[in-house]
Amino acid sequence: IYIFVLQVDKVIEAFTLSDEKLMHLSTKLFEQLFKGLGQATNEEAELKMLPSYVTSTPDGTEHGDFLALDLGGTNFRIILVKITPNPNSNIQMDNQVYSISHKLMTGTGTKLFDHLVNCLWDFLVERDMMCQLLPIGFTFSFPTRHLGIKKTILVNWSKGFTASGVVGEDIGQLLNDAINRKFKNFELKIMSTVVNDTVGTMVSCAYDHHETCMGLIVGTGTNMCYMESQSNTEMLGDNFRSLEGEMCINTEWGAFGDNSGSLDEVKTSYDIAIDHNSPNQGEHIYEKMISGMYMGELVRRIIVDLSAKGELFQKVDEHSILYDGGFSTAFVSQILQPNIDATMTMEYLRSFGVTANIDDVAKVKKICEAVSVRAAALCAVGVVAVARKIEKNRGHVRMVVGVDGSVYRKHPTFKNVLIDTTRRLAPELNIGFEVSTDGSGRGAALVAAV
Ligand code: GLC
């Protein structure tokens, strides 16, 4: 028993980061923001600081009908957005979700884009809109580089996507080509604006809260965008930047820690194993310690390790969820629900082939807590760094972070730990968090409108 306690406590300890350490990491991330913005240093910077060419947030005068397409995880969504301008500004949406199989995520780009367009076809047919041409806001939640307003190149895939022939290509063009293949008799001319989900989230939130200057996603992946002074966006080169006003920059902060080893001091053996087993090894290290795609897997690896050492569970069925890859972040959320007691957790674990006693339940809960708290605290590290950067540009003002993503919305404790840690690390900053209403739909349409 003594050894057992020691093992679990050791793991918990490895996942517990002091405020001092968090501040230290925040300073490192803050430095990376500057590196990414500098012309000479952008190449080697971890944070790619991708320009979005979105230079203003909505003011309520936007109007029109738009289609928003949203690809970024296991689902693809199509949304018809109707925006009514001031004084009765109002946004109506009609949307449909289509699933993206693992086969499509990892097959050819042509098949993937053909599938998206087949969904679009069905969506339009069902609404009797076949002959209408609407501007499209395409929320494409992967690192893309905008080469001017019309060209958007995929830098690299993340979140388990590997579809071939897409990296380095113009996403808007791939979509248009697929549309032309499918709609060849319709002579459609599509105008699409490609938007990162963080940007959509920020813009959508800014429609309701004018102090919004950051867009945060904590879902399958994690990322942040924010409004930066154009005079600081040196990496754009003199021909492409104005020295006045602001531009929204997609930080792609998931890549923090990729080259500099900044996160090495807090990485555990479980983090290292997750990275080794991922399709994008060595990339998006920060994301792998925070987001929903990995949180359940981290907990699973810890539990498997401790149970293999005979220190957890009396019995584990070999078909248990612990071995079939089905232990997702949703389970972590379930185990941390405030109204679930030990007996319910035992039942819950039993339904997945794990026989746990009351001690096991307490330990599993502790593990889920430690992994979740670390994720939220690391996310706060980034929020504080970006907020400091904004304060440097704008002075002491109120800053609102528009947030979206399944972890932020559904995990029972993530949100509060994120907000508390942010306040603790930066009590002098005036930061508010607002759940953004459907950034990828509303936001993408608003970006197209703006
Ligand atoms: C990944 C993508 C990024 C996206 C984030 C959240 O980090 O690279 O573009 O914003 O996931 O979906």
C-alpha cells in the first residue's frame, strides 16, 4: 500500500505545476510571440503567427446571406447564415452536421474535398437552393498561411488529419475545384474566405462584446488568435503591411515547445509516449498537453501504467475500454462530474470492463483532476502571455477572450481552473472570458461579411 500511494502521488506531483513555473512558461511563450512577429526570426519561431487579413471586428452594419462551412475535427458542418443589419441586427442560422470518417481524414485530399462538396450538394438540394450562389466563409481549423486575401495555403495538418496532396496547396482553390467537379452544369462562381476557427470565434464574440480582442479554442485542438498592431507585424514584409491599425493574428500556439524545449521541464513520460504515437510526432507539443484529443489518452496511459504495476484495480477485462482506445476526454469529464458518487463511478467503470474498489475510484478521480488542472493551467499560461502582449500595444484596457470548443464548454472543471489561474497569474490585467456563440458558423459568415 505504501508503494502504491507513492506511485499515484508521484504521478500527481509530476502533473502539478507551481505558479512560479507557470509564470516562467508564460514568459517563454511571450518571447515566442515576438519571435514569430519578427521578419528575421519568424522562420525559426515556434509560433507561426499567421496573419488572417482580418483587420476589423464587426460593427453591426454587416448584412446578407452566407454559407459557412466548418471543418476542423471529426465533423463537418454546413450553416446557412442570414445577417440582418442595425438597428435590429440579428443573425439566424440553419445548420447540419456531417461526419468525417477516419478513412477520409487519412485518405486523399481529392476524396476529402469531394466529400465536403457532396455534403454541400445535399444541403442545398434539401433547402431547394440549388441555383443560389452565396459567398462562403470556410472555417478550416488547421494552420494556414494567407498569401494575400484570396490565397490560403495549408502549412501542415494537425489533429489526426493526414489527407494527401493538401499541404502546401490553396484551400480555397481545392474547394472551388471540387465544387466545379460536382456542380459542372451550374457554372457557379464561388467566393470563399478561409478562416481559422479562432478567428471566427473572436469575430463572432466581438459582435456581442466590443472589447473582444482574443479568440481561444479548447476542443479537439487548442489555439489562440488576437488583435496585433500592424506596425509590429514585421514578418509580413514591408510591401504587405500597413503601419496603422490592427490585424488579427492566428498564433498557432499548439506548437509552443516544439523546437525550444520550453516544455521539456514539465513533460512527463506519458506526454512523451503520446507524442511518439501521434501522426505529427514532435509537433504541437503544447496542444498535446492541453486539448481534448489527448486528455483522455493521457489519463488512460497513466491508469494502464499503474494497473500494470498492480497498483490499481482488482480486475481489468482485456477487452476493457482501457485497451481498445475508447477512453476519451468525455470519460474524464464524466468522472469529474460534481454529482457522480463513488458507487456510480464504480458502476461506470464496470460497464467498461474494469472492476474498481472505492480506493481505485478515488485514485482515478485524482488522476483525472491532475491531468485536467494541468491542461487548464497551461492554457492560462498562454492567455496571460497574449494578454500581456495586447496590453503592451493598447495600454491598460479591458480585454475579452471569446472562447469555444468542447473542452471549454463540456468539461466540468476546465473553465473555472482556466479563469482562476489566469487571474492568479496576472491580477493586474483586466481579462474577461465569454463563450462565443458559434464562432465557426456565425464568425466565418461575419468575416466574409466584414
Ligand atoms: C489545431 C490547429 C489550429 C486550430 C486548433 C483548434 O491546433 O492547428 O489551426 O485552430 O487546432 O481547432
